[in-house]
Amino acid sequence: MRTNVTLDDDVHQLASIYAGAKGITLGAAIGELIRKAESAPRPVPDIRRSPNGLPCFPPTGKVLTSQMVKEAESEFD
């Protein structure tokens, strides 16, 4: 299929270098890189569970207080 795309300069440069190194066309290089990205392993989120089995957010060191919740709720009133 023939189509036109606009690439950022840095992306075009990287794809061109990749194509040159592999000895393939720019279109073939872009297709190959997209297929590689699609089949790459996805990062697994760090979901921890409390002792009762409920999922918990990862610790960030910041405490959410009831006062913070009340202030946020008042913004919507």
C-alpha cells in the first residue's frame, strides 16, 4: 500500500539509519520497526495487594488526608 506520512526529523533520521544498516527501503524499515514495537513485551504494573486481598497503589511517600479530600470536594461545589 502506498501512503504518505509526516515524520519528525529525528524519527526520519533514525529510520533512515536503520534502513541503511539493514539494506532495506525506508518504508520496509518503518514497517519492521512498527511490528517489533507491537510484539515487544509490555511492562507489568506493580500492583500490590493488602492483607485482605484488595489492590493497593504503589507507595509514593505522599499521604492523602481527609482534609485534602474535603478541599478537593469543595472545588466541585
